[in-house]
Amino acid sequence: MSVPYRIPGELRLQLERALAEGVPADPLAHAFQVAEVMGILHQAFEAAGFRVVLVGGGAIEIHAPGIYRSGDLDLGITQLWEARAQESEVFVQLGFERIGRHWRQQGLLVEVPTAHVSDPTELVNVRGSVFRVVAKEALLRDRIVGYKHWGVTAYGDQAIRMLSAFGNELDWSWLRSELDRERSGDALEALLRIQAEAETGSVDLAARLREELDRLKQRPSPPSSGA
């Protein structure tokens, strides 16, 4: 009879200490807490036979600390080999409880919306916490596509902040190729115009985002590169 797998006990203690003072409201402090939590989750799930990747808003916090604060952590969790435990068992052993679609540990909410992350990922080290996060270009692409095709101006605002934060660190070739495939290259150009205006003077960002969005909706989408 096999012995049930147990994660190292110190990982749960580390997680409890990381969350002992609650979840910070300040975006920068929250980003550093996210990094600490992800370092613990990375160790726990990797030891059990899984790869965990931070995606969504939490990943934006890691790549550009202070510009955004997510309400929960979105993870992609993939089984790497014959796992020593079920995904749910790892969460439970870390002190999480299941509430609806989330796992909760004190004030921290974690969701696993996908089991596979097809986008490029990076292994990062933030203040000694090592973990995997989806590439910044993939995050930016999703925000730009959401701005154009879903009409979410908040995504446009986040994309502009990300463009300013990332600067020359972006793989522009990959990003433009992805946006062409999503028929959203024109949305990138619109957001770059707004970004330039904001850097040279006072701009009503919300109004400009709505204005450019209206323009994008009025003209035909450019053909995708795969057409």
C-alpha cells in the first residue's frame, strides 16, 4: 500500500507567514507578496510532479510592479510526470479550502482557469522567490485584443501602462505577429498614439481610449497574417 505524499511542512508555514498580515491594498506591496506566494507554490507543486505558471493579472504585477493590483491569482497547472499527489491535495496540504471556483488561504484567492499554458513563459527570481510566469508579450497581446474586440477600455489603459513599463524589453516581432493573427495590429498603433500623447502632455485617457475604440470599430479589421 503506497504512502500518501506529503509536501514539506515548512512550505505551509512559509505561506501562512507570508499572509499573516493580510493581503496588501498597495499595488507594489501586493506584487511582492504575490512573488513570495508564487515561490512557495512553485516549490510545492514541482515537488509533487506539476508545473505551475502564473498568468493573468498577477503576472502583470510581476512584470510591472505597482501599475496594477489583481484580485486573485490565476494559475496554469500542468502534470509533468506521474504525479505524487492530486492537484487538489497539494492545495489542501498548503491550508487552502475550496470555495466555488477558487482556492482560499486566509485573504488569498487562487483560481486555476487552465491546465495548459501554450504561450511562452519565463522563470523569474523576485527577492529570492523563484517561479514561472507567462511572458510579458503574451499578457500585453491579451490586453490589446480585449480592448479592441471586447471593448474593455480598462484593458486599453492597462496595455498603455504595460507599454510604458516594458519599453525596449519587449519582443516586438513576436508581439506584432500575434496581434496580426488576432487582427489587432491597428489597436496596438492606436494605443501607442495615446501613450505618446500622455507622455508629452495632459490627456483625458478614458476619453481617448473610447475615441480610438470607436474608430477601430468603424473600419474593417486588417487581414490576419495567416489569411
